Amino acid sequence: MSFNFLSPVSDSVLAHNELLHQQALGRQLKIHSAQEGIPDLDDVNIAIIGVREHRNDVNYIGSDIHFDAIRKAFYALFPGNWFTLIADLGDILPGASVEDTYFALKEAVTALLEKQIIPVIIGGSQDLTYSCYRAYDNVMPMVNVVNVDTNFDLGDSAQPIKNNSYLGKIILEQPFNLFNYSTIGYQTFFNPQEEIDLMDRLYFEAYRLGEVSKDITIVEPVLRDANIVSVDLKSIRAAELGSRQKFSPNGLNGKEICAISRYAGISNKVSCFGIYEYKVSQEDEVTDMLIAQMLWYFVEGVNCRVQDDEFKNENQYQKFNVIVEDDDLIFYKSIKTGRWWIEIPFLPNVNNKLKKHTLLPCMHADYIDATNGTIPDRWYKAYKKNSF
């Protein structure tokens, strides 16, 4: 069984849970305990796993991490009007080597995906995202990854993997499953110009912090199209966090990171969600509570999922054709939710990654731009990647 290496939730968290209000979240979870073992996962929709691994952090100094404070904060929250059943499977402890931890996480995520359970990972350094990505090797042919971060984390793929360079491994190591990679909230002064240029050449998407803060809704389509969402806590501004967690005076605020978490939850495609780069502090209830609220909003989003993107019934959508230059752009609007998509055509005689007409999430503003003669940027980049 792929969960036998999981360490149970600590007795101190379980004791704290017993003192909570009867309607608190913690009283409604299925929890891996030393006494009861791994809970039955039948009917479980979301499974939380802590990964206490951060040896590939470039700033690693030998300290240990745990997630007791996050669990206590999350358990104490009250659920919304939810139907979702959540399990807390405990922690993956550091293996004899980092590769052992990677393997354990990959196996756990793969097992959950096969059960159609959404793994929610709390880490640990963000290079753990690589293991989550590799868990999809035998699950689906192409994967979209969204990184909420100040940095692109491209790094030098020739060097050993680190938390600031895991993407290079994802792009260049076989099997090649990555279709799209997007970064939300990047800050130009933290990224070498050559990495910014490389993102453009690969037709990956990048949303600067200023763009996101000006209009948070612009990131909803890219999150709607994601399979894996990885959040680096460095993307959050220092004023929102405790002393050990502070990184930059500029970053996403608490409301913005919770909105992003909710968008990830609402997406019908997101099947793995992770929050990384957590640092333990005895005097940091603020960071723990913010992470707990991010988890809450992700679960809230999952509860609000609506299947509106199949477009099999003509009574459930509107279709719009817009001619821009020599391209016939086909838009779809869900009558049920008002969300928009644009069609990426299949290119014959090209060894492409898309083998059929694919619908790309977009915004109403993209349709308006098209009617004014402007090709949407998301469509252009997806089309170009499809042409490789």
C-alpha cells in the first residue's frame, strides 16, 4: 500500500482537536492517528499530506520542520456548506536521501490520483513539486503546472535539483509531460533577464505581481487550465507573515493568495495543490492561520466546482466566431456559469501535443479584444506550443 510510510498526525494535535467545537473542521476530518492507523479513503475527496523535507532548500541549515501549528489552525476553522470529505493522512518524514522522500511523495500522490482524490501537499521546499509532477507520468499524457511565486525557478538543469531550479528538471527530463507552465506574481528584479526571455521563447505564461494586484481575476483562466498548482510562500508580502517567513516587502496580500487558492479549487482540472517553503516558528501564529485559510478557500472552491466545459449539449453554451486577420477564432460561453473558452485547432502533419480541438479557458475580455482585432495572448502562446 502506498500510504504505509506516512507518519500519523501527532498526539498533541489530536488532543487539541478534542477540545474544539463539535462543528469545527477538525471534528469532521478522517485523520491518520497512531491509534487508528490510516483512515478508510472511501468517499474522500481531498487528502492532506505534510512533507517534512527541505534538504534541497538552497538555504538549508539542518533545521527540522513540522506542521502541527498549521493543523491546529485549520482544524479550528468552521466548514462552509460543504459536501467534501477531507482526510489528513499525516506526514512523509525525510527519507535516508532526498530521492527517497521524492519517491515516497510520488507514490502517495499517484495512489491518490488513481482514487480520484485531490492531494493537498504542505511542505517543505518547493522542489517537492517535481515529485508531484512525476506522479502524473502514468496518469495523463500532458500536464499544466502553475507556480505562484516571485521566481520562475528555472535554474540550471545541469546542476542538482534545488528549490529554486526544479522547473529545469521538469522541462528537460523524460518523459516529457509538461505542456504549459505559468508563474503568477513574479517580480522582475528577482529573475535574471535570460530566464524571462526563456519563458517567452517557450511560450510559457507569466503574470507580474503588479498585473495580478491590479486585477486578480486575470489569473482565473490559467488556474482553470492547471493540473498542478504550487504555491511558494515567498510570493506573499512580508507584512502578511510571521518573522521567520518574511521574504519581501512586496508580494501578494492575504486576500489575493486566498482568492488564488479558491480559483484553484474551483478549477475542474486542478488535481494537486501544494503550499511550500514553510518555516516553523514558536511565535508565528499569523503564517499558520494564513495557510489554514488558504486550505479553507481551496476546499471551498472544490465544493463550488461546476461541470460546464464539456459543451455536448448546445442548450448549455453559446458559440461565437470571430475573424481576426486570417484566423477564425471560436469562443464558447457557458450559460450555466458565464465562463469563457477559446478553441485551439488541431494542426495536421505536425508532431504536436494536442491531438484534437482543445478548449483553452479565457476571459470575456479576450472575446472583446478579438472583436476589436486583437488575438488573445493565451491563444497565441498555446497555438505556438502546439506547432512545435
